[in-house]
Amino acid sequence: MEGKENIHHITVLGAGRWGTAMAIYLSRKDFAVTLQCHLQSEYDQLVDTDIAPNLPGFSCEGRIKFELDLNKAISGADLIVVAIPVAFMRSVLTRIEDLPKNVVIVSINKGIERESLQTVPEIIREYFPQNILAHLGGPCFPEGLLSEITPAAETLACEDDDLGSELQELFSSSSFRVYRSLDLRGVALLGALKNIYAIIAGIAEGIGLYEEVISVIVTRGLAEMKRFCLHQGISLETLYGLSGLGDLALTCYSPKSSHNKNFGKRIGKGETVEEILNSMGNTIAEGYFTTKAVWEISNRENIDLPLCQGIYQVIYEGRPLMESMVELMNRPLKVED
């Protein structure tokens, strides 16, 4: 990698909420940004109106080039930002042709692949083993990134610390502070894990439980994430940082911005999982898929994750909510860990 001063052209893959927001943000920093669209309808609306279809109320401000063709979009890019939902990543990555090994790839999407149980950087590395990878994650929604007056912060993990320092500067601004980490897998994994507990928080809110339960979910969710991290060799420093505790707290307490919490809220109000999934359109609640992946890992490795186990039974096996809740509350009493 030649350095930040040699990065001019950035391509963002994925025109969802987060991908579009990152494209707008980077274009405001005077980079030449191309936003690659998966759907013709997204592309047409962006070209016709310059308004992001997945980010209502935000204009692309005439600064961004839009492209449907994947390989045209990445042609000449110095840096690629991956913002594709995990379920669709392989279908996109496999179509990329002849990516130069000096192109840096920064993933900003969150999730664990159901089939392979791999994190986002691990999936990308299968396709581009020679390219340097980084992952940006933490407690920030698209609207917060673009506000320019509300301070936000995230963690950028890169195994090459010199490059990580350059990327840290590239992504930082007066309203968006980026911290640096070497724990690439940890930052990516924690960004996926917290979505499980956001769904549970949403269910609690949908049922109409009092605020106290959200604090319990955050605290006991953090305890489960800690157990998982210890089994997976993830640093507790990462767990208690922005990409762990920070992202968990934001997603669980968010009143409206979290897809995962809204997914849970709708379950709490009585909708079936199938009804919710069929009505979400182009949006995805990654926590739905992550729950199954983490459930499989926890069973295989005998990790005690009662909240995760409980929500898995509700959303995949159709277990009644109250039955699962009663069982959780009546487990043997224990010392807090």
C-alpha cells in the first residue's frame, strides 16, 4: 500500500443504507467515489434523482458516480469498501475479475455466514488472499455518520498497523473519530454478535416490558459475548471497546434505527418470522442469520449462551415467547460472571 495520499478513487460495493452513507461521507472528504448498485431500481433512482432509495432524506450531493456493472465499478479503484449483506457476498465477490493486489479492501458490513460460520474478512480473504484487508465497525448508524454535528466513533481493525494508521486518518473527520486495532477477526465477529441481543431487546420492547429488561439484556448479552470471545481467542480489550460493548449498547437501546431491534420488536408484537422476512424488501436483519450461526458454534463447542439459545428456539423453532422467557428466568441461580 502506497499511502493515503495515493488513494484517490474509492468504490463502495452495495447501495444499502450503510454503503450509501459511507459513499456520501467519503465523497464529502473529496475522494472520487463510485457506488456500485446491485438492483436496477436502485441505480435508476440514484441516476434520476441523486436521492438514496435506501436512505430517505439524504442526497448524494452530485459527488458520486453510480454504476451497475461490478467490474466497471472497481476499475481503477485504489480502495474498495464492502457493504454487501453477508448472505450475498460470495455471489458478488466471485464475479470480480483481476483485482490488483495493491487494492486495499475495507469491509463495513456485519454478520457471520450461515454455511461456513466465517466472518466477513475471512470470506473476503478466500477470494483475495494477496490483498490487505481491514474492517470498520462500531456504534454508528448511517444518519449519525452523515450528521457532521453529532460526534460518532468506530474501530478500524487492520493486521498491518502502518496501513491501519493510514486508513484511520482516511476515515476520520471532525465528527467521526476512528480508533485503531490489530484484532481484525474480533472487530468483525463482535459486530455480528451484538445483533443477536438487539433482536432480543426488540422483542422485549415489542411485548411491552419495562426499560429495566434492556439493561439486563445488554449486561447478560455482554457476558455471553465474553464467553464466546474467550472460546474464539478474541481479545477482551476488543470486547469492551467500541466494536463490542459500544455497538451492543447502541443497537439494543436504539429507539428506531436498528433493523435487528425492529425485527425483534415486530416479533414481540405478534408477527411471524416469515411475515417479517417477506415484508423487509431490500433490507436485511443480519442478526436473524447470525443467531443460527452462533447457535451452531455454541453447540459444537459447548459454550453456554442461554439468551442466544432462547432466541434461536423462538425464531427458528417457533417456541412461544413467554415459554422461553419463563425458562430463562427459572434457570438455576448462579454467581454473576
